[in-house]
Amino acid sequence: MNLRDSEIVQGLLKKHGYIFTDDDKEADIIILNTCAVRQHAEDRVWSEIGSYTRQDRLKRGKKQFIGLIGCMAQSHKENAFARAENLSFVVGPGDIGKIPEILENLFQAELSLYEKRIWETDNRGRAEEIYHTNFYQDKKHSYVVISEGCSNYCSYCVVPFVRGNIRHRKKDDILEEIGSAVENGISEITLLGQNVNAYADKSCTFPKLLGLIDSISGLNSFGFLTSHPKDTNQELFAAIAGLKKIKKNLHLPLQSGSNRILKLMNRGYTREAYAGLIKDFRKTVKNGIVTTDVIVGFPTESDADFQDTLELFKEIEFAAAYLFKYSPRPGTVSSKMPDDVPKAIKEERHHALLEIQRKNSKKYKW
């Protein structure tokens, strides 16, 4: 999602005549597009911002603006300026379309670089036109956002708080964007959403949208990220199996194999239901590839809870897995719970799953 947001910002700035450079010392504007899902990612961003010191910038005599955008911007809002005094502007995910106007105001301002600060975090939704700049970092592949935000409120996840509740784009706008991308040489796309298979535009469900995309002339292949088990069903599997251009892959986050932890996470399914979905997918989609996400060390996760995860992990044999060590995120339900699994135990559990996954991944060619 962040990669596509970065493309959107680049496309908007290009339309307004901005030129890009790989040399941050020569740049008049430095924009950091951020994620707030894990603390480690946030720490790296603050460190990066701190590397652009006031003294160095004054020494070069440049009026250099530094912007924080994305989920961290929405999470910290104006408080980000207290954390990083050299920030010039802070813009949340829902307001990235305002960036060209913000930069114009900054450049025209007569106030000093450290007096003029702007933050836009209303998050009232994006204007549709920002998706139609026809700017792509990859000349053959493009990401296409079909929905913004999330309404699941998993107890560990900050996404609903920084990106808002789920909002679906109109199917005609999505198809227009894909058609334009194909005209510009894009032959492969990946549909994006925090929960793509919850998509609905009036009578158009996600499987129906997949069918419409499959019929677009000039498009060679497409896939999607990411699904939620509670909204995954046989209709989706049948679409994946029957459509010609769609990749036979399913990324379906497990997060935990313990029913007790899944309930605390507010995931809305059981380990048995999840295993049943994988069984149905593999039965319907021949040679289908399944990948997943898992969090270890969630508050109160016992040895028995982790053993449940380990056993299910071994049973399913994922082609790939993104494994994370739990870290509390501000504002979430789980952040109010004690982070009581020691770091060493988290590391041990993470390593145990990683070793299994390394062996499983060697069995697949995709």
C-alpha cells in the first residue's frame, strides 16, 4: 500500500513540474512515506529524520523542506513536530492529494523554515483523481488500490486508526485506472486493500470484480493483497480457479494457531475454520500457492498457545510466511494489555517458525 501511495505522490508532484533526484543533499524537498504497523519501522524513520540536522542544512544554505507522510503522520499528527524539530509538514494517508498545495504554501511563505509548519490529518477520504496520474515506478507492473482503510479492528492493529474505516472505490473507477495503465504499457497488476475480499460496490462483489478485470484486453496477469479469513469463501476460490489471468496465489494471514489468542486478537475465526479454508482452496485451485502472516509473542501467549501455532504451521506447509514479533501500537486494544512475553522468548518462537518455513519454502517453485 505504501509503495502505491509513494507512486501517487510522485505522480502528483510530476504533474506540478517537480523534478526528482537521488541525491538527498541536493533536494529541496525530502518526503518520508511511513508505516506505523511496527515500532521498529517507526524508530528507523525518526532516526532518518534526525540525520537531516539543522546545522547541516543551514551550512548548505538550502531552504530544504522535510515531510512526514503516511501512517506515522496520521498517528502522531502535530505532535510529530515536537519529536522532530526539523520537520516542515505532516500529512496523513487520506490527505496526500494536498501535498502539491502544501509545498506551494511553504515555498511562498516568508516565515523562517522553522516557523512555518503544516499538518493535514483530517483523513476524510481521497479524491478519486489522485489515482489517475499514470506514474509507475515499474514499467510493466502496477499496484491498484481498490479499497482504503479497514473496519476489522484487530486488537493489535493500528491501521483503522491511521487509515480510517474501510471505503471501497467504485468499480468503474478501478477499471478505468487499470485500462489506462494497460494503455501505458503495464501488463501486470496487483490489487491492494487492507482486506480486499471485503470489497463491494453495490452488486459488484470482489469475485465479480476479479471477473471484470480478467476480461481487460492487454492485461497479462493480476493478483491481489491481502485477504482476511473471515471474508474468504468458496466463491473466491472458484474465481481464482476459473479465471485465466489471475495468479493462483492466496495470501491469507493466520496470525496465530491458538483459538484463545485469535479471540484476544479479535480475528473472527478459529484455527479449525482457517485450516478448512486452506483445504478448500487447495482442493479447488490446483497447484495453488498459499502464503501467510504470523505474529509471535502476543500478550499472554503461553507455551501451549505457541505450540498450537507451531503444529498448524507444520500441518499447512505455507509456501512463504511473513513472521513478526509482537510490539504494542498506540491506541490499540492490545496496547492496554501487558506486553508480558519476554523478548528472548519472542526471538526463540520467531526462530522456530523461521526454521520450519525455510524448509517448506524449498518445496515450492513460484
